[in-house]
Amino acid sequence: MAEIINNAGNQFSISGDLGFVSVPDLLGKSIALFDDVAKAEIDLKDARALDSSAVALLVEWTRQFEMKGGEIVFSNVPDQFLRIAQISDVDSVLKFS
């Protein structure tokens, strides 16, 4: 199971298996966490078992931030995730640091 942690202000981290089973719960939890955040950085260094549902989650977060005029950036992105994002042709939509 994956979890999202607010480390400080606009700094968040994801840990655990970020896949089909955990994405819906994580999306639900993130709504309240991101409510008053205009710019966020999500650290993925402790995320494991990333699959296409993880890509969909990051695209959805990006869409939500863009709709409110904000910005979201993903850091420490595992190579496995980058490959899936490239194959899915969404790597240009997501912002990586």
C-alpha cells in the first residue's frame, strides 16, 4: 500500500507500492492535502511497484493543479516510471525535476 506524506508546506513524498490497488485511495487522500497548495513537489524516491495506474495518478494531479492555476513537480522519479510515462506519451505533460 502506498501513502502520501506532507513533509512541510508544499513538499510531499510517496512511499510504498504505487499501483492499481493503491491509486484510488491515494487520489482520495490527496484531494484534502492539496486543497490549499498552489505549488507542490512530490518526491517519489520511496515509491515502489510503479505501473500505468501510477502514471494516470500523476497526470490527474497535474490536471488538478493546472485547473486551479498551480504547478506540480515530481522529483526522484524512478527510471521504471519514466519509461512507462514515455511509452504512454505523457512524459511531456508531467514536470520532472
